[in-house]
Amino acid sequence: MTEFWLISAPGEKTCQQTWDKLMVATTRTNNLSTNNKFNIPDLKVGTLDVLVGLSDELAKLDTFVESVVKKVAQYMADVLEDSRDKVQENLLANGVDLVTYVTRFQWDMAKYPIKQSLKNISEIISKQVTQIDNDLKARASAYNNLKGNLQNLERKNAGSLMTRSLADIVKKEDFVLDSEYLITMLVVVPKTSYADWQKTYETLAEMVVPRSTKLLFEDNDSGLFSVTLFRKAVDDFKHKARENKFTVRDFQYNEEEMKADKEEMTRLSTDKKKQFGPLVRWLKVNFSEAFIAWIHIKALRVFVESVLRYGLPVNFQAMLLQPNKKNMKKLREVLYDLYKHLDSSAAIIDASMDIPGLNLSQQEYYPYVYYKIDCNLLDFKV
């Protein structure tokens, strides 16, 4: 399970008692969840007005940062072309896997100094993650263009003889070049029609050079034949060939053009390799930054919501529960029984109910402070 429930409840006589009660209720006898204390430092409370406004702002920021974390993770999977093990190796926070980071969360005093006001800290995070989002768009756009151009060229050099580029198949000596009267044509012939081709090609038009056909290349279905004829017979030859289900490919042997195509392919391929390493490193670093920022927002939300609900002085215990998948419903019931005295009106309310004046932010409402953290950030299962 990569889902965590970040909750808080007011301190009893001490916060340790709150913790002990939760442990007894959820782990001692019934193994409903694995629990860790979630350490939130002594943040500056500020005024009630600011806290109420901040509660809404943090909800929006939480959604935004989560979306950026997921975007970076998904793009990492795209760049590594869904090599799942490789993706997991690179999706780390502070050099450890996400579950370890969340369960051992420590506030980063250097990045988010707690002497600053809560509003300032949330603005630092917002600026930082907006920058990551903008950088990601620019880097992804550049890399995707490169990848797209390379794929287009690769596609040209693959596929059936009807459509693929012929530049890497034919050689100079396959053509009559620089002749005023003669031209070499390339014709795609189905394998089942080879005998027909040999019998008929000399008579498809006047002025076809006898015995001039050569098989140059085969794929699963067809062969590519060359044939030499007089230039003035080209239209007639094409028409008759089409009637006999032979396909004449429009191809002019041009060494410079072919060389330019090859060089372009090599250049794009080299550029892609050059960009790949730095891009993966950037994604790795910025995934970590964005994920760490996201968990700090969760910590801010728990702090703000706990002060708003449980009052001052600040006295609550934040706890991180990793529910046992089979017992999630039971765990909800146990937590409700444990904390229902905190808010008599909070029978488990469904977020879809519209209650005037109560901003649920698409979040279920419980008598205790609750936020979900899901570390499974990709479509495929972690």
C-alpha cells in the first residue's frame, strides 16, 4: 500500500498520550495500520484571519503541487520509455524511496525557515514549484520535438517497400545516371507476381531496355526491381505497370540529398543521446524537490487545520497511518469512535454533500484533521 492517512488529534494531558491511544486502537490487537509520528516543528501561528485565508490557499497549492509532482514522474516514465525499474530508481526524495521519506519526515529548516510566517513559507513553495513546472514545459517541449523528428525519419526508413525511404537500399551502380535518353525506374512487385514481372516488364511500354531488370531488395511481401527505359516511355510504362498491379516508386537518385538525410538522422540521434542524460538528472533532482515541497504543504495544512479546529495554545499530535488495505473501512470506524467527541456534528460526511459555509475542498470531513498522501504517482503500479 502506498496510501497514507495524515491525521491529527489534540494532545490529551500530553501528546504522547494521544499517540499511545491511537497505537492501542489501531495496532495492538487488530493490525489495522502501521503508524508513525509525523514531526511538525513549532511554526509561527499568526492571526486567526490569516489562518482561515491560508487554509483555502494551501488547499489550492496542495492540488497544484501534486499535479506537478505527477507530471514530472510521468515525464520521467516517458523519457525512460516505461522501463519501470529504472523509473522507480529515479523517483526518490532526498535520496530515499518515497515511503521512507514520508514515514521519516523531517522539516527542512534550510529551505523553509520556520522563523518566517506561514504565508511566506507557502509563497516560497509556490514560487519554487511554479518554476519547476515552467522549466518542465520548456525541457519537455525541446526533447519531444527532437524525439518526434527522429521518429519521423526512422519511420521513413522502415515499413513496407510501398512507402519507406529507398535511400539506404539502393546503390549508385543500380542506376543509369546522366543520360539524356535513358532512365532507371524502381518498381515494387508483390512476391506472388515475380514470374509475371519477368515475363511482361519488357512489353509494358515501347523502348524498355531488354534484360535490364534486377532485384535490388526484398521485404516480407514484395521485391524492389530496377528497370531501364527511354525517358519518353516513362508515362506509358507507369500506366501499364499500374494496370498489372506493379507500383512504380517516384525516386530520383540524388547523392547529396541522401547524404543530407543520413547526416540529419545522425545529428538528431546524437542530440537525443546528449540531451537524455542531463534531462533524466534534471527530472530526478526536480522530482525530489517537488515531492519534498508537497509533503511540506501537507505538514502546513495539518498545522493550520489543527490550530483552527483545536484552538490555542498549539497542542496536537500529527500521525501518519499506513492503512492495511483489507481493513480500511474498519480503520475509519475505529478512528471515528476514538475522535467523535471532538466534533459532535461530524458523523462521517460525504464530500458530495453541499454544506453552506463549510469548505470541504473535495475532501471527506471527519472529526479529526485528515489528509491523504498517495505515493503511487504513476499509472502503473509501484
